[in-house]
Amino acid sequence: MTKDQENIQRMHDLVDQLNHLAHQYYVLDQPSVSDAEYDRLYQELLSLEQDYPDYILSESPSQRVGDQVSETFAKVRHSQPMLSLANAFNREDIDRFVANVYKELGKQVEFVCELKIDGLSVAINYEKGRYVQAATRGNGEIGENITANVKTIESVPKKLSEPLDIEVRGEIFMPKSSFLKLNQDREAAGLATFANPRNSAAGTIRQLDPKVTARRQLDVFLYSGVFSEDLGIHSQADLFAKFPDYQFQVNPLHRTCHSADEIWDYIIEMGDNRHDLPYDIDGIVVKVSDFDQQEQLGRTVKAPKWAIAYKFPAEEAKTQLKTIEWTV
Ligand code: NAD
């Protein structure tokens, strides 16, 4: 085999392996490797795909969002695709992202930095101010109908103060306190415990009995939506300022930044303090704030070009220790 043939073979083996892992993670809620290991294999695939663009398989995880949608729930077609995010792992990746945005837009712009909540994304629809439907991201085009389960989340408003037609999107998560209590209860009952709050949130939102979901106390932070221009929300900064007026819960720790330096300071600050938060985060999302500029930048097949997710370095050993401290 030539070196090229070997690389192409490796590329195709990685697609099989990553697809298998994605099925375990997204559909079965039972990952068999850490996120860091998945990310390492995925980055290896991306780098090979860059070298051999003519050999990219259509079933490659780089060509789609998430995985197939489970058959357990009714399917919902999203009003607009729910995308993934491109990843950054170091300062150079952030610098490159910022420089590329400036280059594409021909000027310096404002960014909003947010915590990357480690949960699963949801789209929630209101008609005339009434809660009518909630869906998972699924494969980005089609998600699972989880209306009854999301309705049990206390912080999700069921009736808005104004008769709005609006879709809000965000992350459902399980607070650390709910996760610890759930695992303690399960251990006492002789049941298998959940590996982490993200898996347990994903399993909980896909319960067939909404009463089980209600007992496990999930929560949500909203960070985007599909809505009319009349709301006067023209940027991510506007969205964070105005969503609370409609009872939509947002994470308060977002920050407007004006340079790669400011973005990096935020990443370091939040990374240093992340274990003190009452919920898990796995990184920082950096977004171009202005919606017109976002539209100008556009998207790839899988992710917007106006945002990037910085992933914190893996800290498995530390998390393990902390879990033990809490449970004794
Ligand atoms: P992603 O997790 O890298 O980023 C996209 C997601 O971030 C969004 O869909 C949204 O749900 C979430 N998010 C959280 N806070 C947000 C915010 N403030 N603004 C916008 N989005 C926010 O991409 P992905 O496609 O959801 O998943 C890929 C990741 O899933 C991998 O990098 C890996 O970490 C994990 N994964 C792990 C395995 C495994 O076997 N362990 C398998 C597949 C995927």
C-alpha cells in the first residue's frame, strides 16, 4: 500500500469508528469513550479529509449534525436547521477564527462569549404566547418530539405575558445537585448510576413517562431563537438583554468582547472557575454578535461560520475525584 492509500484507508476506518461512537452517544445515551477521545479521533479525521478532499465519504460525521433520530419519539421538522459548532482547542485556533471573521467582514466586530453548557440542545415553540412544542436537535433537520417532557421543566414558561409566535433554542442540562441526588437514589435502589450530568440529562429528556422527567429536575438556558424582527432583537447582545423580559432564562455569565485578547481572558477566567458552577460546562462559545454580520458570514454543511466552540482540555481525573468527594 502507498502512503496515500494507507491514509485514505485510515480516513475511512475513522468514519466507521466515529459513526459507531456517535450512535452510542446520541441515540443510546451510552458513550464508551470520553469526549476528549472522540474529539481527538474527529480532529484526526478532519485533518485527513483536508489532505484528501476527493475521498470524503458522504456518511462522514464532518458532513452531518448529530446522528440518526431515535424511533421512540415522534419526529419534528425544524423551522430552520439546528447546527453543530466548529471547535477550537487553543489560543491559535481562537486567533485564526477572529482574524478570519475580520477578513470576511472587512472590519473589526463585536463578539459575545458564552458558557458552553454540557447538555443537549432543544427548540421550544410558542404560538400566541402558549407553549406548544419542544424538540431535540436530532440530525439538525429533524428532531424528536419531547413536548411533554420539556413541559415539566420549571424554568420553561408555559404561557408568555405577550401572545407571541416564537421559537426559542437553548441547552437542557441537569444541575450537579440533581445529578448527585439522582445517582444516590439509584445506588440506594440497586440501579446503575449515570456517568455524568450530560448523559443523565439526555436519558431523562427521553423518558416515556414525563413524571420521571419531572422528578429529576432538569433546567434550561436559552441562547437563540427564530423570531420576528419586530421584537427589536438584532444581535446576540440584544437577545441576552431582552429574553429575560419574556421570562426566557438565559445564563448570566455572557460577556461582550472586542478582540482575541478579551476573548482569551474570558476563556481563562471561566475555565479557572468552572468547577464552582452548579452545572457542567465543557467549553466557551464565541459568537459574532450582530445578526446581519452572522448572515453575511453564513455556514458550512454542519456549523455556522460566525461562531466557534472552544473546548476545555480533558480533566477526567479531577472530575472523578470531585464526584467521590461529594458522594461520601
Ligand atoms: P459540540 O458539542 O461541539 O457543539 C455544539 C453544541 O453546543 C450545540 O448543538 C449546543 O447543543 C451546545 N451548546 C452549549 N452551549 C451553547 C451556547 N451557549 N451556544 C450555542 N451552543 C451551545 O457539537 P455537537 O455536534 O453537539 O457534539 C459533538 C461533541 O459531542 C463532540 O465534540 C464530543 O465532545 C461529543 N461526542 C462524544 C462522543 C463520545 O463517544 N464520547 C460521541 C459523539 C459526540
